[in-house]
Amino acid sequence: MDKKNKMEFKKEFVEKLKEAESLLFFTGAGISAESGVPTFRGKDGIWNKLKPEELANFNAFIKNPDMVWEWYQYRRKIVENVEPNPGHYAIAEFENYYKVDVVTQNVDNLHKRAGSTSIEELHGSIVRNFCIDCKTYYYDLDEEFENKVPKCKKCNGLIRPDVVWFGESLRGDAYPNSEQKAKSCDICFVVGTSAIVYPAAYIPITAKEYGAYIVEINLEPTELTPHINYSIFGKSGEILPEILRIVKDRNHN
Ligand code: OAD
């Protein structure tokens, strides 16, 4: 930071920002950490305390649907009671200056609540549910389903959250759409992700293969860091608004 407390960024990156027309933000749990949503790995990560094999896979749900449902209700409550942070809002505001796509691994709906309009949710969304038998979708389920898994009104099947569990394939067109966006962006920002869960982590790799400039924003180096053009270490809720500021200053001067 200089005397005016402005962050300094690498010249090459500032030049790329000037030339770019399209930005892709590939995000993970870290972007929501400053909103108060726990990440999965690291010191206070969810997977340090709880076992994904007991909570985030289909067999666990069939074996103990109420327990898995209750855990997702708990996480739903967390995300409903937090707000998007300056990182989410900055990404939404970049739309005033660029074509912007968001590809997120998060299920927390915070990009949408911040106002981003092009979002691929690779791992689904915690605000959607569907019947495992007839695939009917359910959004706002009543409070009565706090601790007990709801049953489908049409066929009495179990209703599950529309999130991708371990061992499952990504649903719908989320991956091919994301891949397309990776192939056509000018700058790909990799924000708040350990980038170790595939196929999601292929997205920034694809972007690089197709010529994008790759910028990582994370508290610490990740497996992807050796392949990154520019790594910025720090909090995304502080760094993204500073990058937006460069763009705004340029446009307003
Ligand atoms: P992780 O918990 O693996 O990684 C979070 C990353 O965010 C770490 O690299 C942190 O260093 C970084 N981080 C934390 N706070 C940050 C901040 N304020 N600013 C910037 N970076 C910060 O989360 P994901 O990479 O999203 O999958 O995990 C990927 C997938 O693994 C998740 O989508 C989930 C999980 O199992 C499914 O549920 C299918």
C-alpha cells in the first residue's frame, strides 16, 4: 500500500485490465469467508470437523436422510443470515465496465444476491431442492422441515438439496457452459479457492490454455499458484474493490 493506502498492483496486470473486454471470476468458499460462511479446508474448515463421507454423499443421505437434511438446513440458515461482502459486490460492479461471467463452486447464492447476472453454479445451490424420484424442484420449504427430511408432494420421494455431493457428476449444463466462458475470457480471476476439486479446477486451467491472463486472489499459495500469471495474497473482500477502483478511476478520469 502507498501513502494514500491504495494497493499497488503489478504494471503488467494493470495493462491487461486496460486491454481486456471480458472477465471470468472462478470463485470458491474463500470469497464468502468474510461474509461469515465457513470454508471447507484450512484451520477452521468444515471438513476438519465433519466427515464429507457422512454428510455430503448420496449413500449417507439414503442411510440417514434426516441427519443430512438437518445439516443442510443448518448451512442454509447460515447463508440466509449473512450478507454478500465487498468482494461479491465488486464482482457485480465490474459488469459496468466489462462482459463478466462468474463460475462458482459455492452453493450460497451470495453472488446472485450481490447482483451478478451471469453465474454458473458448478456445485449447485443450497436454496434449491429436488425429489430424488420424480425430480420435482422445491424452493421455499416450510419451517416444519427443520430436522426432518421433507417428502415430495407428488410421489412421496425424499427431497434432497440441489448440491453436488462427493462421487456425483456435475448436473445440467453448468460445466460445459463454464468451459465455454473459460475459453473466451481475457482475464480469469481465481478467487478464494484451494483449486483441488475437479472437474471445477479445470476451469482456470482451460482459461489459461486458451490464452487468458490468470490472476489468483487468495490468503495463501494453492496448487494452482505455479500456473498463475499474477498471485495477489490477501483478502478478496479487500483486494477486489481495489482492482475495481483502478478501473473506475481510469473511466472517470
Ligand atoms: P476450500 O475450503 O477448499 O478453500 C478455500 C480457499 O479460500 C483457501 O485456499 C483459503 O486460503 C482461501 N480463503 C479463505 N479466506 C479467504 C479470503 N478472505 N480471501 C481470499 N481467499 C480466502 O474451498 P473451495 O476451494 O471452494 O465441494 O472448495 C472446493 C469444493 O470443495 C467446494 O465447492 C466443496 C468442497 O468439498 C462440494 O461440496 C462438491
